[in-house]
Amino acid sequence: MVAAIMACLILLAIGMLVIHLSTGDLRSSVQTVGDKKALAAVETGIHRLMQSFDPENLSATTSSTQVDSSNDPNSYYAIGAAVAPTSGPSIIPMAGFAIGGGQQWGQARFNVDITGTNTTYNSTVTVGIGLGFGPVEISLMHR
């Protein structure tokens, strides 16, 4: 009788352990799916930034723009303001763009933070990207 009760308690403990481990796996899977959806929203934000970047208006930002209203209505991206880099040169010379007469051309560097959010999984991912705009004239020539 005592052995039967002990066997039942051992089986109950093993069952509780299995349930606890499987729900932990589900929680980590849900977080992974949410992070992937948020990262896909960041990728969409990067594409939109590449399409609409204006170096004359660096303070332009985008907040909570829906990625795709029909396929994924709960994913959003936000594009922060473009800022000059805190380290390294702000303009990089471009190879092959030196024109006779002393003109030099290069790329202006900017840093932008893009945040992707998925409200279904309550996940947020922020990615900082470096952006080059050019060619821009960098020679010291006065006209």
C-alpha cells in the first residue's frame, strides 16, 4: 500500500516536471517568434528609410507605422532622427570619384535607430544602422 502511494507520488512529480519543462519551452518559443516579427518590422523600417531619406531634413522621424495591415497588423516600426556619428569622420572619400581640377567627392555618414515592435507577443527590437549618403562634394574648392 505504501509502495503504491510512493509510486503515485513519484509519477505525479515526474508529470509536474514534464509540464513545467514543456511550458518553459513554449514561453521561449513565443518570445523567439515575437522577436522575429519585431526584427522583420525593423527590416521594413530600414527599407522605408532607404527609400525616403532626406539629408536636408535630418530631424524627420517616423513613429508607430504599421508594417502590413493585411498580413501582420500587429507589427510596427519607428525610425529615429538621423544624427552625425560620434566617432570617426563625418564624411568618407569615395574611391573613383576624384575629378580633375581638385574636386573630391565622398559620402556623408549618419547614424539612425530603428525600432520594431510586435504587440501580439509584446516584443521590441531596436537596431542602430549606419547610413551613407552621396556622392557629395568634399573638396575645399570655393566657387
